[in-house]
Amino acid sequence: MDSQSLPLAPEPAERPAVLVSACLLGVACNHRGEGSPDPAVLALGASVRLIPVCPEVAGGLPTPRLAAERGPDGWVRSADGDDVTAFYERGAAHALALARVTGSTRAVLKARSPSCGSGQIYDGSHRRVLRDGDGVTTEALRGAGIQVVSEEDL
Ligand code: SF4
């Protein structure tokens, strides 16, 4: 039997693609160089196709890196006061492109991150004060009609 006559393996049923913060799957990509594996997010992998993304790494930032927060003016500044907004915007554009190419219409992103946070993020004072608002990537995804929740919403 030549390779062309081998029976094809059955195609698995197509599962919906869901964008997910890579750190929630255990990738050590947060600013401390650690992951935040979340059992509920990992369990989602049984029913959907998880598409991992770390917008801060994709935007060109190193790991580990200085903590950063997004102030009410929308700018992101690191703990030493540097404006790092451009890195966050590049990462958001990458995440949006990845969502489009994979057909992801939903995302599960890490709570309170200046990239991935949804609904509440730290306010830019670097004093661990929360404010209402979205991270840069969440804002871009929501603006494109993609549904974003955090791991705490599962
Ligand atoms: S940018 Fe998002 S995926 Fe990357 S470490 Fe921060 S919260 Fe996790």
C-alpha cells in the first residue's frame, strides 16, 4: 500500500478558538518571569481550541520586566516612570491579528493586567490602587467585537 492509499484519520470536530493569556496556561511570561496557571482556564482546553498570547512579550518587552500600570489617560508607564505605551499597543495589535486569523470571537484574559485586564486595572499610581477600565489589549479586542472575560469570570 503506498502512502496515497492510506486511510485518512477522521477529522476531529472543529472546536471554537478562544484567545487566552499565555500566563494563565502556565507560561512564565509575566513581569516577574512567572506564570499564573489557572485550573478553570486549563480545563477549557477540553472543549475549545485555546490560542495563547502574551501581548507584552509580543509587543517587544523582555521577561522579566518592570511592573507597569495604565493610568486614566490611557498611557502605560513602568514603575520608574517610563512611557511604555507603544509596546502595549504593538502587543494589542498582535493579539487582535491572532484573534482574526484563528477566528477567535472570545477571549479569556488575565484580570487586572495593564494589557489583559477587563473591567478593573491598576490606576497608574503604582500603589496597587484599582480603577475601572480595561487593559490595552482588552480594549482593542472589545473594540473589534470580541467578547473578553477574565479567569475570575469562569
Ligand atoms: S501581558 Fe497578559 S498574557 Fe502576558 S503576562 Fe501579562 S497578563 Fe499574562
